[in-house]
Amino acid sequence: MPLKTLKKDTADALTLEWILQVKNYKLILDRKRCVGCQICTVACPKEAIKTQKQPKIEGAKALKAEVDIDLSKCNFCGVCDVTCPFGAVKVTLNGKHDLSLLAKESYPQLEKEIAIDTKACPKECLECESTCPLALIKVSKVGFDGKPVEDLAALTPNEKKRVQITVNVQKENCPACKVCEVKCLANAIKTKKIFQGKTSIDRHKCPEGCHDCLDVCPITGALALGEDKKVQVDETLCIFCGACKNVCPVEGALMVKRAKVAHSPVHSGTWNKALEKITSPEDASKELEAQAAHNRLVVIEKRFQAEALKTEDYR
């Protein structure tokens, strides 16, 4: 059976397929979750993914850049799937989300650390749920009888004390923006950013009153208009995805630099090349040098431990 290829594009999803006799490769880009950023575009080893700036309608908000994937270049490797911080891409083989590049340890997983101390959560609080810019958090409360609590005010003080709180986060789609952590008055949430970097704005080039970047920024509060009507960046919340840069109307007015990526340990040429494009050759080199130094330290520690054991046995 010859290779059959399919590409289907709708308002909700972009679907690509390779159909063979015994294998069916499928890539689905969820357009509702996709924010039109730069991550998958720069990480793709085949340069199959492109972003296209959308025309702006007079008086309307700017639209996020639209992502397209060239079926003739895509080989369904799954790099876009693993690298997307929003979980907007899924690559499957025969219906199973089982990526060989992870199984072979040729590519790392992004580290998403989200720790929640529900014991510290005030019983009445829903702040993290209401402020999550992507609606990925759901707070649920159950009484001592195991039944959902709908009205805390109807409970006695003793019953309220025994209410159990659960905070569910759709971690797969969470870009670790820290909005929930910043807004949590009880200091019950701790997150670790996936990408470290810098978003800078040339105030001389930034058009006064322009807010195209604000229109498409997926993280509420990461960008804001200052008193001078120029855009300001809150890097505590910025995830350095580059969605803003993709729609900026003035070349050089907005720059996004990713310097570091939190990921699981891996030794891979594929990842090294992707890291260079996601960050820069200089920053990638720094990470590789740091990793090499760490590996040398581990080897030395093991040698010292082995020598210490030999000394103990001799005694």
C-alpha cells in the first residue's frame, strides 16, 4: 500500500496524517490552545512549521499569528509536541500518544513544577481558579462526609474546619506563568518557570497607543500599557513564548530572548540543535558546559565514595 497523506485545516484544529498499511501517523494542532508563539517554529528540526501574521481589522483587536505545518517536510518526529508549553500539539502513532524520541531519550521533557499546599488554602478562596489566564485550574471542596460543598456559609465553624480542598491543574497545558503563585494571598502555590529569558521593548520604536502585543499575549498582566501609552513587561509573569513578537508591527520594537530551558536530563544532538534555536548558540553552549561540569563532579564524587569504601574495608 503506498503512502497516503492527508491535511485538514479547520477553525478548531489543523490535522496532518501519514497513512500506511500498518501505521497511521497523525499530528493534531489544537488551534484553541495554540497561542501563535515561536516555540515549535524554532524547535522543528525540519523547519516545517511557520507562523503567519494575520491582517488586522480597523478598530478590532490584533489576531494571534496563525501556525501552519508543511506536510511535505513534517516527519511526525514529535519535537513540536514535546516542546509546546501549552500542550497544543499531539503526535500519535496508531492512535497512541507514545513518542519514540522520548522512549529513546533523544529529546527531553519540559519540566513543569507546580506545587500546591492545599492545607494552607483558605476555605473560601478561589483566587487561583479565577485568575488563571488559561482557565486550567479547578478548585473543589468536600465536607467531612465526602460530599461536595456548594455553600461554605451554610456550614458551622466546626464543619468548615473539616472541609478538604483539592486544586486540580491541567499540567499538560500549563505554561507555568506564575500568575496563580503571584495572586495566591496564602502563599500556597509554588511554580518554576519553563523558560528563563528577557523580553525587551525599544520605547523609541514602540508606536504610541499600539497594543497588538497585549491583544495576543496569553498571560494576563505580562504586558501592560504604561502612563506614556507604551508597552511595559512584567518578566515575573512573562513566559517568553514570543507570541507578542510575532504580531509586533514595527521591526525591532520588541525582542524576546530565551536564555534557559528547564528540562529533564538528556544527551542528544537533536536536543542540542533545538536548544540552540530556542535560546541561542551562546546560551546553549553555557548549558552544555554547565552539564559537562556537573557530570565531571558526579564522576569525582563516585570515585571518592569508592575510595572511602576501600579504606573502610581495609580497616
